[in-house]
Amino acid sequence: MIFSGRIGPGRGRVGGFMDYDIVIIGGSLSGASTAILLRRECPGLRVLVVERSAKFGRRVGEATVEISGFFLGRVLGLAGFLNESQLIKQGMRFWFANEQTQSLSDSSEIGPRYHVRLPSWQLDRSVVDEEVLRRAVEAGAELRRPAQVTAVELAAGGEQVVTLREADASTTVRCRWVVDASGFAALLARQQGWWRQNLEHPTASAWARWQGVKDWDGRALAEKFPDWANACYGSRNTATNHIVGDGWWSWWIPLKGGDVSVGVVFDQRIANFPSGEMSVGERLKEFLSRHPVGAELLSNATLVDGDTHWRKNLPYSTTQFAGDGFVLVGDAAAFLDPLYSPGMDWISFTVTASVALIVAEQRGDPIDSLIEKHNNDFSKSYQRWFQAIYKDKYEYVGEFDLMRLAFLMDLGLYYLGVVSQPFKFGAQSLRVPPFSLNVASPVFYFMRAYNRRFASMARERRRRSQWGRANNARRYLFQSFSLSPKDLPRILGAATQWAWLELTEGWRSWR
Ligand SMILES: Cc1cc2nc3c(=O)[nH]c(=O)nc-3n(C[C@H](O)[C@H](O)[C@H](O)COP(=O)(O)OP(=O)(O)OC[C@H]3O[C@@H](n4cnc5c(N)ncnc54)[C@H](O)[C@@H]3O)c2cc1C
């Protein structure tokens, strides 16, 4: 839908003259895509994007999944650009080990045998975000860069006042809407006291880019482990590979040009990341090399200078996602967990719904009830998404058999209930975040139930010194999911295996 019937340049419903209709704080993926969609929906809107950095550096958030792939490829129209300048991703793979595991070929594996069916990409965000911002400017947004928003004064239904600093000068601009796309800085949520750390999920992460990481599809590994190489028919190298252990997992994401992004995420209650005098990069290498697959892959690898990072206590949320005059998108609104790469899915939903809200107001629709619904939907989605998939997940993320079942159900239900929606019903489905509709409640309760049970079983295994007993020399290579209901039996099959596991083992932790 294209809406161009604005009230007049710089004139909101409040009647006064404003400098802009919309000011967007942050010009990275969330901010720039909001600008593109706003200008597409309302070509008359005067949109200002304020971006702090003069040039984007590399950042985490490199693996897309099916929803973010849809958003980038089809909604933003970047498919051609991504196919030419980035790597096409081939799903997710997991690598498990226990004390019997000697080498890469013994490590238990979960992943697709062939290539996947829907598009997604491995991104160098410094390149992609630059392109999205360039397209936002091309679409008519004004850009101030480098410029930093230092304060925002909100006035419900009125004029928002944004103070920004460029070089050494401070200016204020007035607008009808502020979009906070400032990422982890979460400027509005922190300034207004809405920001909440998620204390139930104390995860931390260290990451770096590397050169010389072994190629999963290369001759060196194929000659060393021929049976291992022949077992998989697709590309392992362009998958997001996950090397996992007790209470932690790591991502291995290849970037166009040969560098590899490798990082570890761990639950601080379970895993011990090395502390001490060594640099973060050296500690990361030491930690990952304890796993036989990590040791193999990193044996000749070196860190890219100045590109190692560390962040503690990853998840957080906000108590307000929108009001009459502001919206929060992407990481400025909340962050869950990097496992399964939901970050850019969250961007897809928050941006689409926020644009719809602003467009409704500009059209003159009464928006109080829309704002209330927006806040309820995103708050419910965050909570349910967390409880269904992530809460205590790190208890069992390193257990091959438990993760195999969880992964089949997590992924199968994601395809069935979430991914299918925009592909079948169009981009407007992205206005509805996962788990926010009542119809999704049974699925939420089901997912929360198996997630809780697997966490309990893993705790019990650890207590009985049986952690990781199925982690050696198993390989589960499957056909990746499709959007057909014919895949439902696979999900039911996994649920049946869960029931069997309860009878044979789970009873130990029923109390
Ligand atoms: C360890 C880890 C791994 C992850 N892996 C993945 C993954 O594989 N896949 C995935 O989808 N997601 C992943 N994510 C999440 C992903 O990184 C984020 O969801 C995504 O980068 C958020 O984009 P954004 O545009 O909202 O914010 P950002 O990319 O953080 O951009 C915010 C922008 O705002 C600007 N800014 C900030 N403050 C101001 C200010 N005051 N004035 C002006 N400009 C300002 C900044 O310069 C920046 O450009 C991961 C996150 C973590 C922590």
C-alpha cells in the first residue's frame, strides 16, 4: 500500500511546524530499513536518519535465517545484492563431543545432508548495513553522519524534540515521531527507565574474526577424514556451524573474502570461560581448542587485528515498545539470545509493525488502541519466545540426543508457524510477532514444556555424571524443512521420541 496523502510538509496533526516527520536514531539495519519502508509507504514523509559512526565496522549479527532472509531479500529487495556480494547460507549444523571423542570425524553431528530449501545469507554487516543505508538515502531519507543523538524529549501525541551533536555543535530538531534504532545503546529505553535486564538468562559472549580457519569443505579435511567428508552431500562450510559443549555453544560463520566469524556464547551459571591475563582472543582460542572440532579448525588460524569483542549479560527488554510519538526497533527494543539467529528476525517484526503504526497515525487513524496492542504483542512475544526456546536451554545445548529432538521441534515449528506466514500471506504477516496471537498459545505451551523437560533431564544427567553420553560418533543428517504440511509427521515423530525418553529416562527428574 502506498500512502501519500500527508497533511502537509512538516505539519503533523498537532498543527505546529516541525523540522521532520520522523527522526530515526541509528542508521544500521533497523534504522535504515525503517527509513526505506516509511518512504515507500508514505513518499511525502520527511525522514531524518542520525548515525553516530562515520563508517560501519563489522558487527555480530552475520547469519540470517528464513524470516530475516525474507525481510532482507524480498521486503527490502536486496536478494540480488546479497547473492552477488555475500555468501548464500546452507542451514545450521551442530558438533558434539565427550571425553571419548578424539577427532572431527568422531564428533556427533546434526545438520542437513543436502542444501536447504529457502534463501538465507551469511553477511558481512559492515557491507550490508552500508548498502541498506545507501538505499534509505536513495529512497529520500536525509542522513546526518557522523552525528549523535544526545537527548530526546518525548511529548505524547505532540512534538518530539531531539538533540544531536555533529562535530562540536549541538542542534535540536522537532518531529512527530522518534524511531529508536540505536541498538544495544537502547537510548530511549535507558533514558526513560524502561530498560530491563533479563536476569533469568545470564549469558555472555566473546567473539572475533579469524583468518586461516580450515575450510569444512576443503581438500585438507576431506583427505584426513574421507568418510566424514562423504557423509554430507551439501556444503558444510557455508552453514552456520555450531561447536557445542556443556553450557555453551559457538558459531562459525564464513564471510565473503575468507575471514571467519567465530564466537562463543555461554551460560555463566554452567560454563567457565577462561579468565586471567590473556587477551579475549587468546582465551577464546584456548576455550574452543578444548573441543576436538574447535582444535582442528583453529589449528592454523590467526585473529584479525583489533576485532575481538566481549559482552556480558546479553538479554534485555523494555517495558515500552511504542507510544504516541515514539517506537523502538531492533536491538533498541530488546535482545534475546544469538542461538538460532533471531536478532534480525526481531528486526523484521519490530520494523514492519512500527512502520504500520506510524503510517496509521499519518493516515489519521486513531492510534491509542494500536499502540496498546503493539506493546502487548511485543511484550508477550518476547516473553514467550524466551520461555519456549531459550530459558535454561544451555543446560542441554551440549547434549546430542536432547538437542536433536529440540532442534527438530524448534525448527519444524518455526517453519510451520512463523516462516510459512510471510511466504504464504505476504510481508504484512511480519506485523504479527511470533507467539503473540492466541492461536499460538498451544504451541507456546508445548514448546515451553519440552524445553523445560530437556533442561531437567540434562541437569539430572549432570548430577549422575552422565553428561554428554550420546555425544560421540553419531551423525544425524536430515532433509531440511519445507513449508509443506507434509513435514508435520517429522515434528510429531520427534514429540513421540520425547515421550519415549520420558518413560525411559525422564521419570528420574519428574519430581
Ligand atoms: C553475540 C551476538 C551474536 C549475534 N549473532 C546474530 C546472528 O547471527 N544473526 C542475527 O540475526 N542476529 C545476531 N545477533 C543480533 C544482531 O547483532 C542484532 O540484532 C543486530 O545487529 C541489531 O541491529 P540494529 O540495527 O538494531 O542495531 P545495531 O546494529 O547495534 O545498530 C545501532 C546503530 O545505532 C547507532 N547509534 C547508537 N547510538 C546512537 C546515537 N545516540 N545517535 C546516533 N546513532 C546511534 C550505532 O552507531 C549503530 O550504527 C547477535 C548478537 C550478539 C550479541
